[in-house]
Amino acid sequence: MKAAVVSSFDAPPRYADFPEPVTTDEQEMIVSVLAVGLHPRVRSQASGSHYTSTGVLPLVPGVDGVGRDPAGQLRYFVLDDTTLGSMAERIAIDPRRSVVLPPDCDPIAVAAAMNPAMSSWIALRQRISFTPGGDVLVLGATGNAGRIAVQVARLLGANQVIAAGRKAGLLAELPALGATSTLLLDEASSVVQNRLGPAASDLDVVLDYLWGQPAATVLTALITGRADRGKPLTWIEIGSVAGLAAPIPSAALRAAQLQMIGSGQGSVASSAILAELPGLAREISKGTFCIDVQAVSLADVERAWTDGAEARHRIVITPA
């Protein structure tokens, strides 16, 4: 069969022959792959930079996808950490790590949206007990996952959703997706604080996809502008596209009732994640979320990998 094959961590995967998958126990099944999202997590997997990387090559990238099972059903599946990922014509899956989809759903839409939507969905439903009516700031709202996080927060009952990002043009699009206000990020915390205004006092949750200096800048502005520092503020660190380390001032941890937690692979039990998949899949299948998608043939994976590195849309690889 054909697959996207990574032979070197410093080069994009290539369309090549790869051995057919085999089941390792009676629970597994072979599915025909229909659509696989090219997520940031998949890029880090293929570059060997993700914290779960084993350094083993060759590998087929892909951590999830939509496929058709032997009974003809559509399934969204999630893979264990493996070198036999989903960017192939066929893959062995454990059906216990999958959910059956409605027969009329769009596999490309599900493959595009499930992974980025899961980050905020799991953060608000599993990492904390989010109370409807709370106020949320999405830090990094102009990225694919951040755009969906704005929509997820409103769907789960957020009162105010502040969309914060570094690209003014993309920020302007977010009120149409549910943002009640936007925040253009600058290096100076005093500027950010002025732009936050009264919102700093009422904020309950931050969903952070950036980390790095933007996280330190916004956190300082929030703490400084908080009228009641005894009101709980939960900071959920999800991504680190702006830097792997953030210079958080120690006073910020002492000057307010601040809780900082992470949400990602390892911080939530697999059983808890699987329990959330059906509900999220239903919302995506209903068209609840707006996401910009481009489908690319598996045969063109090398070009898509290179050309789409800075794309604003989510690339989905399809076998045809």
C-alpha cells in the first residue's frame, strides 16, 4: 500500500510504498483511511520534536483520522503513540479508541476539526469544571485550534469570550465566530492591560495556545488589572507556538488566586478523552464549528507538508 513515510526527521514525509498493516490482537481491525488531519501535533511527531518521540525511523505520521471499518461504518479513531500512523491507505485501529460517526457526516470536516477542537473541549470539560456564565480569554485565537476554542467556549456556555492574538486581520474575523471582544497582543504589558480594561477583573479562565513571552505579558496585565485578586483565575496551558518557556514573574503566583495547569497528552486519562469523543463528534457532524479546510491527496503529501507550514487553513490528507 501507499503511505506518507518519514525517513529523516529533518525532511518532510514522502509518498512511498509501505507494508500492509496487521492486527496484533483480536480487538483490532483494519480500516480504510478516508481523511487525516495534518495537525501541529503531527508535524512535531514527524520531526521527532514531540515529547513522546522515540526517535525510531521510518515512521508513518498521523495521530487520528476517519476511516471505514469492515462493516462499512465511518469511524473517527485515535491512535496510541506509534510509528504506524494514519497517513496511509489502511491502518490497524483499536475500535475501543474510536467512535462510530453518522453515515452522512463529512469525513474531511471531522478529520480537520476533531483534533484542534478536542484541545479546548477537553480542557474545559476534563481539566476543570467550567461553569456556564464564566468569562474566558483565548490566547492564540487566530490559530486553527484557537479559532475553534472561541466557538467551543461559547457552546459550553461562556458569557464573555475574549479572543487574543498577534494578527489584527484574523482577529477581526472572530466576533463572527462568537468572540465578544478581541485583544491585539503587544510586547508591553501596560498596553495589553489598557486594552483589557474591565475584562481583567472578571476573567475566570485563560486557554493558552501561545506560552512564551505573550503568556508572561498577558498574565502580568491580568494580575495587575484585577480589582479582586481573591477571585479565582485558572490558566490552562495547551500549546507553545510562541516559545517553550515563559518568563512568568514570581509575584504573579503570589499576588492573586491563580491556578496554572496544563492540558495535553498525559494530563487527561485516555478513558476520559474517549468519553468526550461522541459528544464532540456529534457537534462537528452537525456543522456547529466553522473551520477552514483544504483537502490534499496523499500522493501530494510532501508538497502539502512544505507549502502548508504557514497556512491558516487546516490541511486534511485523503488517500485519493
